[in-house]
Amino acid sequence: MTENAVIEPLPEVTGRKWSRACTTDEVPEDEGLLLTTLPKTSVFAADGEFYCVDDTCTHETYSLAEGWLEGCIVECTLHNAKFDLRTGEALSPPAERAIAVHPVIVKNNVVYVALPQNYLVKSEQA
Amino acid sequence: MNQLQHIAIIGASAAGVAAAGAMRRGGFDGTITLHDGGRHLPYERPPLSKSAVSRGLKEIQSATSYAELEIELLLGQRAVALTTDREVIFDSAPTIRPDRVLLATGVSARRLPVSGAELHNVLYLRDAGDAEALSAELHRGGPLVLVGGGFIGLEIAAVARTLGIDVTVVETQERPLFNVVGPEVGGLITALHHDRGVRIITGREVTAMRGSKAVEEVVLSDGRVLPAATVVVGVGVVPNDQLVRTHGVKLSGGVVVDAHGQTDDPWIWAAGDVAVRRHRHLRRVGRIEHWDTAQRHGATVGSSMVGDLQEDTAVPYVWSDQYELSYQAFGRGEPTDQVVLRDGAQPDEFLAFSLSEGRVHAVAGINRPRDVRAGRSLVESGATVSAEALRDPATNLRRLPVLGGATK
Ligand SMILES: Cc1cc2nc3c(=O)[nH]c(=O)nc-3n(C[C@H](O)[C@H](O)[C@H](O)COP(=O)(O)OP(=O)(O)OC[C@H]3O[C@@H](n4cnc5c(N)ncnc54)[C@H](O)[C@@H]3O)c2cc1C
Ligand code: FES
């Protein structure tokens, strides 16, 4: 992913920085796309909307990009915790804590995500 | 439901904790007391057999969540009797008279009835104390003899091999896990352990254990003698139904409950491992001993107890970590099922389906989490599918063509 290089300015979000995450068609249908960030984040396409969340399940450490997507709910395929992509809320045990959700803007089929300043964004090696 | 003022839950683990939360979230505003004989904040049991390094207990939910939900968590309170006057008597706490009581007492390890079984270093694994004792023994070294090749036993075998300990598994069946997952999957998992140096002796029983104070030898039915520094016995479980044994409540390998968790005494309910029930996706009435299922059953029974009648119909799910791999399964096969293995099955990566009349009743796998999850949807739908398609690694299970209508 790359930081900005955006023609039209994206709205300021306090404490966050916009990055180009991917194109819309790079996001798979039934699972997430893992981004090259630290902490790990992933992008999901659900019901025509795009969402960006912290990728690590709050139960143990499984990747939610590997999860099972149904509507706006991603289910961790290790022990079945469920999270709402819109709010990050943990909807089902064994997880108790929410995952962080990040603002997303789609322009010209490109997905931009606003990650907190302290997240590391690794650039793509083209 | 306003005549309900106090509900008591006996057993604060997967089922009991989930039930308490569901009662409160369901709008019940009376007293909820959650009693457990143990003294630890309710913790996850599955990690106990998956590592010998103590990372501390993983709590089921945060310590503060009980107060937030106004659940009175009462640790160190072992219930000793339920009386016909609807009292619960404890070993060292005042008697209570709740309006309803939930048994979420789980199961205990079945003891091995052979001479020498009481020797030091003959261990069982059910709770935090057992795990601590086992971990200390494993760090002293081997050889380790596991009596019984069930999932928990094999997890311990994997942990011990990772520590470089000499491990022997003694199994009475012709193959470990034979009764649990059938010969095909049992064979793959056996191979996994064999490849990593676990010695597996099948079709033999342990007839005695010998030693002066601590165990030193295990004697088998064919006369063989195995040296042992530690023995872990995993030969099945017995339900903790003592509290209602003389109560007239129907028992059948556990406490028999209806779809909502009620026994034939309207005062007494049961959830989790101790409960015996009919399940929409299983073909046999019985106990289900899985963490995820115990939580879901606890939650639905908790809701039902406060008047919101619910039934747990989620396809039973179990996982087991063997070395760095995760075995996962939904549903339950029966011995008469057709077992279809996806082509290319290896001990460390496989997918297996149990079919009957073209319907998938169970799916199991190692290293195929999304396919196993897709298999759950096949179990849920009850649709007729082609065994050929299941066998083909190129098939996208999420888009599997359905041959016949869903009839469930
Ligand atoms: C070592 C181990 C590893 C496991 N690994 C897995 C796994 O990987 N995946 C999986 O799906 N399942 C696993 N399981 C099974 C899973 O842990 C159980 O299905 C689950 O714990 C059942 O929950 P429960 O609440 O019904 O009962 P339990 O967890 O057994 O809890 C019962 C509670 O009741 C209390 N109690 C009993 N009698 C009384 C009494 N008279 N008064 C007060 N308190 C009482 C006990 O102290 C205990 O805390 C494992 C189990 C063990 C032991
Ligand atoms: S790691 Fe996601 S549910 Fe356990």
C-alpha cells in the first residue's frame, strides 16, 4: 500500500493518515484482504460497502482476513468468534473485546483507509 | 416471569458463565448467583492441554464483567445437595433457596480401575490444578505413558514430544480416536503422531501400574512392561450428575433435558457437558463435550430460564491443536456413514466428510479452516451433494452445486 498520492484531498481525520489500500476488485468476495500494515489490518467488501478493521481476532491471534464473511459479519475460523465490520463489536464468544474499525473512502475504484498515526504502513514493492 | 427472583447456577465454566450473561441480557433483573467449587476466576479449559508453558489461565471473560452484569460470582462454593424442598446445600456456604437452579457441572475424568492407579505421578487432566501438576512433571522429563488415545491425550503427547520427551500412547481400540472420528481420520491423526516419534500401542489394555511411591512401570494385557516417569490417564469422562442422582430427575449418561434445557423437574435445568439432549444436527441423543457448544447451550438455556425460550441448534464444533496444527470439526459422524476424503489427504492437511444418503452430517479437517467452515453450511442446509465434488480439490465448497432439496 502507499501513503496518499491522491489527487483530490481526502477529508482530515484527527490522529489518522489516509493510505491507498487496494483497488476494489482486489478485495475477495468471501474473505478479507490483508494489508501490509503493523498492526495488521484488512479490508472487506460486504453488501456493496468496504470496511477496514484490525485483522487480529481479539480472542487469540488468528487473522480475520482468513475468516468467513456473511453480510457485515466476519466469523473467525479458529474458534467462531464473530465481529460486526461496521462497529467492530464482538458479537459472539469466545471473543469479548471489539476490533478497531477504520474509516474508508472509495474513489475511482481505489480503496483508501484512514489509519491511526502510529500504525506502520509498508509500501508495496512494485 | 416476575415470580422469579433468584436463579442459582452451579458450575462457573463455559456453560454456566454463558448462561448467567444470557439471563441478564435477556432482561432478567433478579438475583443471579454463580457458584463454583474451584477458586480461579472462570477460565478456558481447552488451553490446559495445549502447552506445558504456563502462560497463566485465560479467563472466559474479564473479572469486571461479572460486577457489570450484576452476576454474583461465588468461588470456592461446592454444592453438595439439592433437596426436595428446593434448597441448594453447599459444603461451606449457607443454604440457598433459588427459584430455579441450573446444573452446569460438566464432567470428570473417568478413573482407571487398576492396581497402582493411586501412585504418585498418575495424573488426569480436567482443571487448572491438574494442568499445573502435569506441567511440573513434564519439565522433569520422561518417559511419559498416556493411557487412552483421545484428543486430550494426543494433545498432551504432542506437547511432550515438543519438549523432546519419550511418549507412548496405549489404546484399547485398534486405532486412536476410532470411536470419535472413525478409522479414516483416526488413521491420519495417528500417522501425524507416529511421524513425530510417538509410540502407539493399540489393542492393549493397561492392567496395572507399579512403583514404590511414584509410578515406575505400566503393565499391559500382553505382559509387556513400559517404563514410566509420568502416566496420564484419559479414558473418558463421567457426568457430574451426583447432585440429582437421588432426585428422581431423568438421567441417562447425564442429566436429560428438553430443547430448552429443562429437566422433568421444572425447578432444575442443565446445560453444557453434563446435559443429555437431542440436537437438530445430530442423529443420536447424548452429551456434547465441546467448548463452543457448551457456551452456546449455556446461553440458550440461560435465556430460556428467564422466559425467552430458545434452542441451541448451532452445528456442534470442536477443535484440537496437535503440534502446530489445528484439527477442526463440525457435526458428528456415525459408524454407518460414507466417509469421503478430499483427494490428496495428508496427515497434516486433509478434509473429510461424513455422508449419509448424500447429505453431509459432519466435516473434519486439518489446515483447511475455510473449507471446514464451508462444510458447516452443508450440514446446516441438509442439501444432497455429490461425493465426487467433495472429493475434488478444485471444488469451491461455498459454491457447491446442490443435487437435491434441503429437507431438514
Ligand atoms: C484439558 C481439556 C482440553 C479441552 N480441549 C478442548 C478443545 O480443544 N476444544 C473443545 O471444543 N473442547 C475442549 N475441551 C472440552 C471443553 O472444555 C468442555 O466441553 C467444556 O469445558 C464444558 O463446559 P461446561 O461448562 O459444561 O463444564 P466444565 O467446563 O467441565 O465446568 C464445570 C464446572 O462445574 C464446577 N462444578 C462441578 N460440580 C460442582 C459442584 N457440585 N458445586 C460447584 N461447582 C461444581 C467445576 O468446578 C467446573 O468449574 C477440553 C476439555 C479439557 C478438560
Ligand atoms: S482466535 Fe478467533 S475465536 Fe479464537
